[in-house]
Amino acid sequence: MDQERISRQFDFIREIDREKFIGRQTYLTDGQRKENDAEHAWHMAVMTLLLSEYANEAIDVLKTITMLLIHDIVEIDAGDTYAYDEDAKRTQKEREQKAAQRLYGLLPQDQGEKLRLLWEEFEACETPEARFARCMDNLQPMMLNAATDGKAWTEHGVELSQILKRNSHTCRGSQELWDYALENWIRPNLEAGRIRRGDQE
């Protein structure tokens, strides 16, 4: 056993426990508390396992799940950037690049480089796996928002135009799942007034 290698692996494993403390803006289905990054990652991994049949293109499911499990690890250092916080989004890329360098750098070089490349692939959103992973990353909080009668949408005064902008590429991962979300989650909450119509009001 390579003692240095396994020590670095456990250093990383201990460090990513901190992902459990990174809060998000999306409520759990009971509407009582908000989820954390680790819960978000687990949920998307299971979603991918179950919903990969709806991907626009054939995907490597294990690769996609791995991508989703590790892509938010950078938020341990960079913090969660709320989808509709335009000010925070201006510095997001720089903060996350710096975090990726430190966090994936804790691992042995071969593993660190592999995970860093997967993270960069997710960010670039140019492969079938990255497109489906991004689709999951957008649909999971939308599903929870709908399950809580739009609680977070209402609290933040989110407008339809913001949701549509945020999801402008969601259909690139799965047109069927985007159509389902639009019909079953967005439209009912818009009609109920939980999503603001914005300029249409």
C-alpha cells in the first residue's frame, strides 16, 4: 500500500465532508429547511440513474453521475452562488477556479487531474454527459420548488423570464424532461402567482 497516496485520498475525503455544510436556496419537500450541496449531489445522481433514458443523446451514465457528485465540491471554498444572484455570478468563475485548484489538488495527481477535467467538462457543457448533467442540475431545484408550492420562488420574487433564461440550455440535455418541467412545474406555479410574470404583469 502506498501510504502517501492513501493519505492524500483520505485528506480529500475528509475535506469534502464540508460540502454537507454548504447551504443552498432550495427547500426540501417538507418546506421546513433548505437542502445542502451534498444532498443536492446525491439527489441528482439518483435522478440520472433513473432518467437517463430521456437524454437527447446516448450518455455514459456512470461518467454523468460522477460529474454530478463532484461538480459542486468547489463550493466548499467558493460558496453557493444562487441562480438568480447576478452580482455574485460576476465573480463565480474566478472563485470556483481557485477552489478547484486547491480541492482537487489534495488528491494524488492522477485522480486530481481526472476530477478536475470532469469538473471543467461540466462547466463547458459541450459533451452529451455534461449537457445531461446540467439538465439534472437545473431540474432538481425546479422540482423541489414545485413540490413546496414555489416557496423559494415566492421568497425571492423570481420572474418567469429569469427561470427561462436560467434554463435556456436545459433542453439540450433532454427535450422531454424540459417539456415535462415546463408543463408540470413552471406553468402551474405561474398560473398560481408563485412565479411572477414580470413585464407581462
